[in-house]
Amino acid sequence: MKKVVSIVVLFVGFLGMAQEKRSHLPKEPLLKELSVEQLATLRTKKIALALDLDQDQFDKVMQIQVENAAFYKAIAAARAENREDQKRPTAEERFQMKNERLDRQLAQEQQLKELLTKEQYALWKQMKIEKHAQGKQRAKRKKRRG
């Protein structure tokens, strides 16, 4: 009886290991494959659905997202170029990049604070915090897998 149970447990274990891993399949188009306008449209619509934006707010958020998408596409291109050259930023360059990123984030928050109602802004802040927490969890899982 013990042998039968052992064989069944091993068999189930092997079946579980033989399953296809689907986590490597992309769920949506890769962001680097999208144009600036497509990326801004997707992000703006996601925000509009969550915050129930009116048309004027939608247009202004779209403009902000187009600017952000263009900026970050340019940064991604520069990183890819540096990666090909195997050039790493110095400590001073890293400080400057982080400082500029934080300045852009503060400016964007100020723009959105002026644009959104208090309830919408509070909800947007909560969404931002949750997204940050999800990113941390994803990084933890990736680090554990090695």
C-alpha cells in the first residue's frame, strides 16, 4: 500500500513539473513595439476608466501622457545605445538622471493635482501606490527565481 501511494505521489509530482509554463507568454503587446501615441492612448484610457474623467480632463491627461511617452521612449533608445556600447553611467550621471526623473514626477503630480478633482486625485494616488507595491512584489518573485 505504501508503494502504491509513493508511486502516485511521484507520478503527480512529475505531471506537475511537465506542465507548460505560460508566464513567459506576453499578455499584451510589448511597450517598446507601440508608438508614442498608442502608448499614451492606452495609458490615458486606463486612467479615464479608473477615474471617470470628463472629455476636457481626458484631453489634458492625453497630452501629459504623450509628453511622458515621448520622453521615456527617448530614454529607452539612449539606454539601448549605451547597452550596445557596454557603457555604464557614472555615479554623477546616475544622480543627475534620478534627480531629473523625480523633478518630472513632481511636475506631473502638480499638473494632475490642478487638473483632477480631489476625489479623482486621491484615487489616482492610491492607484499609483498599489502599482508601486505590485512592482516590488514582481521584483521579489523574480529575484527568488534567480
